[in-house]
Amino acid sequence: MSNMDIKHYMNEVGQRARKASRAMAKADTGAKNRALLLIAVAIRRDADTLRAANQRDLETARGNGLAPAMLDRLTLSDKAIATMAEGLEQIVSLPDPIGEVSNMKYRPTGIQVGQMRVPLGVIGIIYEARPNVTVDAAGLCIKSGNSTILRGGSEAIHCNQALAKLVKEGLAGAGLPEDAVQIVETTDRAAVGELITMPQYVDVIVPRGGKGLIERLMKESKVPMIKHLDGICHVYIDDKADIEKALKIAFNAKCHRYGTCNTMETLLVARGIAPQVLPKLAELYGTKEVELRGDDEARRILAGYPHLAAATEEDWRTEYLAAILAVKIVEDVTEAIDHINAFSSQHTDAIVTEDYSRAMRFLREVDSASVMVNASTRFADGFEYGLGAEIGISNDKLHARGPVGLEGLTSLKYVVFGHGEVRE
Ligand SMILES: NC(=O)C1=CN([C@@H]2O[C@H](COP(=O)(O)OP(=O)(O)OC[C@H]3O[C@@H](n4cnc5c(N)ncnc54)[C@H](OP(=O)(O)O)[C@@H]3O)[C@@H](O)[C@H]2O)C=CC1
Ligand SMILES: N[C@@H](CCC(=O)OP(=O)(O)O)C(=O)O
């Protein structure tokens, strides 16, 4: 497609999305739930077709030398297929937030003022090559009465097309507009440029991605954004930590999945406990051949570890999304908090400690979307927080912070009931 064709194509997509959003805003809960259940049935029924489309994507991605953690993210395993369908069923079981009226109060003038929960309208989502996001995002947008334009990572295009077909089938089966969920059918990034500059059709952009994406969006976007960006997540092991808990948490936060945004990228260890905890952790990381990039002190303690390198300041700012971990020794919780507030991407940070006051200080003073005590950063996730599913994890401060579920895709408008009152 030429740039002119892309402009025209995206304009059409936008118009269709806007029209569909009007129908979705007034769709009843039963129809929305029916659509979600039909999509779940179709996903299970067409699992072979989805696997085949995913194989096509994986072969191209392997040919292009995509990193193992990114291939892991792109892979639609049997478990991932089952989880997508279950995720939709979980969204069905969540209460419909739309139309809920709250905070009704009589004013001295006689009018009654309250708030009604309403959809945002059209949501453009730009996300990585992770096919399950297509279904999670579609499901949440349907239930919250929005329409959505989905621009997934190029490497997942075939799988996303196959999934979009099933989503449309479910919408049509429930009598809802198929255009409520559209995927951008071209991988040309010019389409992203159009998506972020059509405020007449798109109400909110949700970008899920890294620095390149956000730099472009900050320069070009004319649509408000809820930014879901990189995860430079920390675990701080305090000198009052329970060592067994520290080992489990620091291992899980790094090694459960390398390619996700809630994976730990920097480990901070209090000087007083480092000689006891770091060698034991190194044994665990050694089983996965994790490269440790330590400051001078950490390297002295870890001497002999086969995958050891020197950390530079750049490492404190790096999201590896790989089997690499930066390690720094700090004096205490104060230095840990200072380091985190200087280098974290305000996504998710955790402390391991048995000391109540330090835990509370960490919770209050670390300025991140999720702050945890004695738990793995990998828990920062909509399913794990009980939201049913997530659009992603917002590191923005306005509108929605942390895992964004149904409520994050809605807003509140004021509703006023009178009996003929006029203002004096
Ligand atoms: N907070 C959260 O919820 C999430 C955060 N992330 C973060 O995303 C990053 C990793 O994902 P990765 O796939 O590398 O992210 P990228 O930023 O490379 O890609 C994400 C999406 O943005 C598009 N994109 C990237 N750059 C541009 C650009 N300049 N112009 C137009 N479109 C662009 C990509 O398209 P294309 O396919 O063409 O490259 C893709 O669709 C990590 O930093 C991770 O932490 C990821 C998911 C969730
Ligand atoms: N919430 C997700 C991680 C968020 C996410 O989607 O991240 P990414 O793998 O970077 O696309 C999870 O816990 O797996």
C-alpha cells in the first residue's frame, strides 16, 4: 500500500470504529457476554488453524533472528490457546461496569447529582507481537462497551488475522457490529502514524512497547494516551529479609519469563546480607545460565560465578528482556529507594523484608505503579490482581495506573436529575 492508500484505509477503519462504538455503548450485557462466549468457543474449535497461523509467524520470526524471549512471547502454545478462551469466560463473569450510577446526592437546590460509568469510545491499541493480547484486549473492549482498533506487532500478523476473524464471528453471532474490533491489516508503520493522528475517530491510544515507540508517539500523537511502557523492575533484598523468601522471589522475578515487562531487571541487595544471599542466588541463576552484571562489591562476592560481568551506569537503565540481571549492593532501604526512584520505569518494584517499618516506607516512598512486599514482581498482572484480564500495565499516572482492566477502559460522566429547578 502507498502512503496515500494507507491514509485512506486508516480513515475508513476509523470511521467504522466510531460508528461501531455508538452501538457498543448501548449494547446490553447479555449481548456482550454472548459475543465473548462465542469467541471462546470459536478459539477452542479452531485451535489447529490458530496453531498453523502461529507457525507461519514463528518460522518468519526465527528466519529474522528474533530473540528467544521474543519467540516465547510470540508462541501460541496449547496452554496459551486455552488461557485465551478461559480469559474471555472470566470477563463474562465480571460485572458489567457500564451504566452503573454512583454517588447520587441531593443538592440544596433540589437537583440530584451523581455519576454514570460510560465507555471511552474508540480505543487504539499498539502492542507487541504477542497474539494473546489481541484476544484479551478485544474481550475487555467488548465488555466495557468500547470499540477498538488493534495494531499488534508485525511478527504476529497471521495469527492476529486468524484471531480477528473469530472475534468478528462472535460479535456477529451476538448481533453486535463486527467493526467493534478491527485489526490493522498492514504492518506498515505509516498506519500507526495515521492511527495516532485521527482524534476525530480515536478517543484514546494505549501504546504497549519500548522506547522507540514512545519517542514517536510523544512527538506525533494527537490523541490522549494511557502509556504502557518498559518495565525496569527491581527487587530489593533488605538485611532483615527471610533468606528463603528472598531466594524464591529473586529467582522467580528474573527467571519465570524473561520477555515480560514485569520481570526484574535489577537486583539490589543490602550490604549486611549480601555475603549470605548472593552466593546462594548465584547457584540458582547458574542453573539457567543467567548473566550477572554486578558493581565492584557484588562481583567480589560473586567471584567464580561463570557468567559474571561488570555493570556500568547504563545497566541500571536497561530493560534486558533476557537472561541478564544487573546486581548492585546498597547500604540500606534508603539507598534502595533512592536508586529505584532514579532508575525505575515506575512499573513494579518489590522489597523483601521482615521489618514492618521498612516495608511501609518502601510502599510509601517508591513512586511506581505497583509496589510489593515479599512477593515477586511477576505478579503485576491483571489476572493475578483479580481484574479478569488486562489491556496491559500502565506506567502513566493519570486515568489508570498499573494493570488496566475493565474499569480503566471507562470514564465517569455526571448525571443530573431535576424536577424543573433553575439556577438562581
Ligand atoms: N507495560 C506493559 O504493559 C507492556 C510493556 N511492554 C514493553 O514493550 C517492550 C518490548 O516489546 P517490543 O515488541 O520490543 O516493543 P516495540 O516497542 O518494539 O513494539 C511494540 C509495538 O509498537 C510498534 N512500534 C515500535 N516502534 C514503532 C515506531 N517507531 N513507529 C510505529 N510503530 C512502532 C511495533 O511495531 P512493529 O511490529 O512494526 O515493530 C509493535 O506493534 C518492552 O519495553 C516491554 O516492557 C510490552 C508489553 C506490555
Ligand atoms: N501481565 C503480563 C506481562 C505484561 C505483558 O504483556 O508484558 P510483555 O510480555 O512485555 O508483553 C504477564 O504477567 O505475563
